Amino acid sequence: MSANSSIAVTPKSIIDESSDFFDTYRNETPMLPDFGVWVEVKQDSEVGTFLVHGPESLMRGIFGNIVEEVPRKLASIAKKQHCIIS
């Protein structure tokens, strides 16, 4: 992992509410493909779902083979596989 490596954590609620903004930005901005995984966090009675995404090598190093390429249109992301952190 290099000093310039980073991942992003985006709450599913933000993607659901602002997918048009994200989709416009991602379509107009040249970028390398992101790879990601859904993470569901359960703490007490609270549950949160987040998309954790970043460069493929970094994401595979953290999450293994469950990561998938994140489509440029975030609204089309399906919750197929996810990690659960309690």
C-alpha cells in the first residue's frame, strides 16, 4: 500500500438520495475503475450499510475476492454480497 492509497466509505442512504449527482460527476470525470463491497454495520439496535470502494489492489488486499467493479452509474449498484461487522 502506498502513501497515496485511499478508500472511500459512502453511506447507502447518500447514494440513494444523491445518485443523480454522483452519476453525472462519475460520467463527466475521467477516473480509474473503482472496486467495492457493501459493508453492513450492526451496533446495538442501529444498522448501517456503506459502500466501501477504492483501487482494485487495495480493496482486494482488504476484502479478498468479494469485491466487484463499481459501475459508473451508482444507481445501478445491487446489494449482492456484503460484509457484516458487529
